[in-house]
Amino acid sequence: MAERMLKFTVTPRTTPEKRAADARSGDFHEIYRDFIDAKASEQASRCSQCGVPFCQTHCPLHNNIPDWLRMTAEGRLEEAYALSQATNAMPEICGRICPQDRLCEGNCVIEQSGHGTVTIGAVERYLSDKAWEMGWVRPVVAGADRRQSVGIVGAGPAGLAAAERLRELGYAVTVYDRHDRPGGLLVYGIPGFKLEKDVVERRTRRLAEGGVEYVLDFEVGRDATLDQLRAKHDSVLIATGVYAARDMTVPGAGSAGVVAALDYLIASNRKGMGDEVVDFDSGKLNAEGKDVVVVGGGDTAMDCVRTAVRQGATSVTCLYRRDRANMPGSDREVANAEEEGVIFEWLAAPKAVTGDALKAAGLVAARMRLGPPDSSGRQAPEEIEGADFDLRADLVIKALGFDPEDLPTAFDVPDLAVTRWGTVKADMRSMMTSIPGVFAAGDIVRGASLVVWAIRDGRDAAEAIHRYLMAHARADALTPAE
């Protein structure tokens, strides 16, 4: 092993080749090319195999990263893939969209020593794509039939991760979703230049082939109540995610030219998949030929600005109230956006949208400075009096984050307990809600977060449901027949 590893002192860090900005900004294909075999092995060999693998401990899934890097360096690719997918239901998706710079790679020991992190995400993507190419991705193998079923509300990463594990444990699984394709925000919210749709579709198809049933275009509260799902299944998992857009509270925010980020991204993704999208075709959710301002600083804001570039916007500006160092989005995504021509207005916040109710014409913004830290420990932005400035804007996209929908009302279950933020209350250990046999996982419990956390929560929820159903089966077996 020593001959193949610890090469970070003699081998520089290399990332996969990235398409030039002028070549990639006109399409929605992924911007990074795959590693070739030799390059993946070379980069994996830079791992220091440290005694305390901080990359692993800072991965929400606790992926066994050092071992599958070593296997990759040794050419044991099928074994490396098998190990990487043992803890991760979607390794090729995490390899593409995880913010590795804030998780595994950001905590790599050799990064801290100044040698440049191991390119963990790129190797993970390489291994998984190689596995699909070579046929190493096995079908879902259902365990012995337990004659019990679980209904999952939401076909996003948390719901799909739970579905896979529950099938492996022998349960019949039905996944309900409001959209016409499974995948949730992996399909509808994340643009193709970060995650092409066939990458998600092959995972959802694998689950269907393994016996997971999808019921699509289905809304709890419209097509069935939660109580009806509870009567149909032995247990129910709520994994709806959070979709309610946070609003701008400034004059003119109700203008027809002001749209929510998720509406904008869903329209773009649907159009890219060949759907008829009236609001896109009408220009309402289309940036072509427009001056676009995106308000926000997270990964969703980066998805919006880079989508607007590809749609042919005249100009694209991102407005964020803090500075670059305090931006919640990935710095890698900011760099990609800058390469593609996006203008960033740091320390700036909207004050008003100009124009009229039918059409936005511009944005009045305030210059900000960072004051004392707020309750979260971050420096609170403060307005600088008399430093307002104007921006041209035919289209203003609100990317200010997401809140939960009112599920007790939507699902017609007033006894479903929620927090003061509207997220579903679930016991930290059992993951059960206030309703017996109903569990919750993912963003609907923790708030808007990362895909990797949703996968972790989904897998944990599956195990919690299994323990619950096993305990009830034992209790029923011990109950004397009347």
C-alpha cells in the first residue's frame, strides 16, 4: 500500500477537465469531464491514509473514503465501488453535487497541510460512472417478504434512499409524489449542468425494477388523506422536502417580473426534458434577452444565475447582503458563475422593485456593511445610509431559501406536530412523528439542507421503521388470539 499511496508530496492535485466557459454557457450539459482511469488512480494515490480520517467523519454518510481511495489507487475498482455504495444510495449523484469543499475535501488532512485536498468527489463520481458502464451496479435485491408495506410521501433523495433500504429489508414500498417523474429536486430543481437527468433516472429506474412502486401526480390531501395512507400501509414516511419560497418584503415585490427561484428552475428543467411549459414559452419564467437580478447567496441562487446565462440573458447579476467569505453557497459554484459572466454585487440588499404590477423595470439596492454577529454567530448586515444604487432588471428571481409547507393543513392531520419553523417534529432517535407509525425524514424535519443529509436521513428512517414494525410484529405474535 505504501508504494501506491502517500503521493501528495510529489503529485499535485488535479481536478477533472472543465469545459471552457464560452463553450459550456450555451448548453445544459455537465461542465466537468470524467477522469480517465490513470488519472483517477493517480489522484486517489495522493491520500495520506491518516489515522483519523477527517474526510470520513465530516461526511454525513460516514463513507469509508480512505479505503475506497486506496482500492482505486490499486486498480481494484469494482471493490472500491462496492465499498462506496455500501453507505450511499446515490454515490454518483453525491460525487456531482455535494459541496465537497465544505465537507470531506474541506477537512482533508493534506489540505490543511497546504498540499491541496484529494479530489474525493471526482473520484467518487468516476467510480460510480465506471460501475454503471461495466455492469457492476447490481439490481435491488428484496429481502424475504415480510407481508408488510410502507408508504413514502415524496420521491426525493430522502424518500428514495428509504425506499431502497426498505425493499432490501423485505417490505413492499410505494412512493407517492406530486410530480410526474420520481427524483424530486434532483430532477426538477437542480440544473443539468450540475446533474444531468439520465443520472437520476437510472437510479429511479433501478428501484422500480427492484419492486418499488411509484404513484405519481399524487398529492396527499387532494388524492388521499394521510389517514387513508395509514390505513393502506403498516407505516408511512413523510419525506416531502421544503418547497415554500421565502419572500422579499420590499415595495414592488409583487410585480409580475418577480418570480420564485424554484418556479424558475422547475420551468427550465421541464423545458429541457421536452415538456410543454406555458410560463416559459410566454417569457414569464424565461431569461432570454432580459436583464436578470438574482437575490440570494446560496446554491439555489448559483443555479439560477447560471441557468439565466444559458437561457441567453442580456446580463445576470447576483445580489447578496453579505460578503463572499460569508456566502452560504459553494465557492466553487461562485467561481463557475464568474467564469460564465455573472456579476456579483456583494454587501448589497434589495430595497424596492421599480416598474409596475405588469412589468419589472429595475431594482433599487442598498449598500451594506457587516456589523456585530447575530444569534447564529454570523456578522449581521447593516445598511449604509445614503449609499443606494440602481440595477436594471426585467426579471428578478427570489432565491432566499425555502420553508416547509403547512402539512397539518395540507394533509388534513391537525394532530401532526410541527416546530415553530413549520418543520415536522420527529423524535431524534426513533424518527417517529406525533402520530404513531408515521415517520419523517429529510428537509421536512431538519429544514432546507443538503442532498447528502437527505440520503442519510432516509436510510436512518428506513432502519427506524424496520425496528418499529419488527417490535409490533413481535407484540402481535405474543398477543393471545380472542
